[in-house]
Amino acid sequence: MTFGKPLPDITTTHQHVRPWRRASDQIARWRVPLSIAVLCALPWLLPSKALAVNVLIYGLYAVGYNLLFGYTGLLSFGHAAFFGVGAYATGIAIGQFGANWLAGLVLGVVMSGVLALAMGLLSTRTRGIYFAMVTLALAQLVYYVALQASSWTGGENGLRGFTVTRVGIGPLSVDFLDPVNKYYVILAFVALALWILSRILASPFGGIIEAIRENEIRARACGFDVVRTRLLAFVLSGLFCGLAGALSALHLSIVPLDMLGYTTSGQAVMMTLLGGAGTFFGPFIGAFAFLVMEDALSLWTPHWQLFLGAVFVVFVLYMPKGIWGTLLAFADRRSAP
């Protein structure tokens, strides 16, 4: 005799019982095609194609940051260095050396990776707030170098004098000045980056960085090389951010010095937290929310940053998992047996 409902006869029903799968796990199986499908429709949901392109670029920037912060557990205040160096390297290669758009793009990503390796070697042996302060200091050093090297970077005026009018490979080319063409060309690189990120997270390396995030001491006790793994995650994060910066240079045809500023590093933190740290699509949700609020509030008041900051504080206090993380948690509860 049992209290409540009688227990099922497992000898007759075990063949019909299916293991419960969380809704977030089912979404994760199709995260890349679902993300690309949503991004394909984005330019038709926003008031301007330029805003949609910015969501793509800054979403990719936040994705790169999220790999380090959300999945590895390292809080960095210096990721603007990779974003800005990717943009500067691309612009200098095209404007001063006459490189084609693809060569400039590749160079921007490579230079960001080199910088990430150098900064990572100096910073990944520290932890917590010390790591954050070291990355901030190194990023400010990069900012100062760009400011002083005005013959290459344009100094306070930023880098100008390069414009990409057509992009293509071989005989195939499209008008890059057309807003729709520009969006989907950039989306092709973002989609490739998302596929690569998905493969990284699904690999044993992806499991190791999450183990380090959850318990670094236990991961070290299991035999993982924590320092080398954190360094590799740092470099990969820099490569994704460098790609976003290179795409931004192609999009704007200018590289402002503020792209290397600490406020740009802060934007990556805000977008990641708004969307949901440690989630695949959260950074794009965060970039969408941040840029749409910025666009709307800046038309209403010159003090838009005050209101945006207040919204950010509310989200941190009452939705610590971010927009997308909260939606996934709600879907998991609804799908629970």
C-alpha cells in the first residue's frame, strides 16, 4: 500500500517511458540553423537596415566575449582591443596597402588573434578582479598606441579613406553599398562564425572550459591544464571579436578611435548580460535590446545613457540570467514532466 497514486508497474510500462529532455537541450540541437533563420529575418523587423547590420556586428562581438565570460568564467574589461585592432588592421590594409576586402578581413582577424595571444600570456595566470584589471590596463595601452600612431591610424580623427564598393570572389560580386546586400554578406561571415563556435562548444574543449567555469580547482585535479585552456579560450574569443571589428570597418568605411575605448569593452559586458551569459543566442538578443534602446532613447533625450543604465540595473537584479536565459529557463519548467 502506498499513499497517493499507485506506483506504475515497471515490468509492463518501462518500454513506453521516454527520457525527459529539457526544452533548452532540444533547442541546442538546432541552435545554428535556428539562429541563422532568425537573423535572416532581422532586417525586415527593424526600422533600418543599418541598425540590423549593427546588431549583427555587435552581436558577433558579444558572442566572442561570451565565449570567455559566459562559458569560461573570465570577466574581461579589455575586449575592445580585439574589436578595434581587427577594424584598424582591415582599414589600413585596404586604404594604405591596396589589399582587397577579403585579404583585409583575414588580416584583421589574424592581428586580433596575435594581440589576444600576447595579452592572454600576460593576463590568464591571474584570477578574478586582477584578471579584469590587467585586461583593462592592456587594452588602454593599445588605445594609447593607436592614439599616438596618427600617421597610421588617424589619431583622434580615426581611420578614414577606404571604401569597399563591391565584394565577391572571382567572377561573382555584389554591390556592397546596397544595404540589403551588405547585410547578407556580413550575415554569411556571422553564420560561419556561429557554426565554428557551435563545433567548439560541442567538442571536449567546450566541456573543459565549462568545467573550469564551474570549479577550477576540481578541473585542475582532474588533470586539465587550466592555464593553457584559459589561454586558448582567450585567443579564440579575440578572434571572434576581431572578425566583428573587421566587418565593422567594411560596414562603416571608417574606424573611430572610440572603438578601442573602455566604453566599447563595457558594451560587450552589457550586451552579454542583457541577453544571457553562457547561452548561444543570448549575445544577439542582448545586442538587439541594447542597440534598439539606444536608438530609441537617443531620439527622445540626450541623457539616454542614464535610462539605459537604469534598465541594465533592473535586468541584473531581477533577470540575472538575461532575456534569452530567462526564456530558456521558463521553457524548461513548462516542458518538465
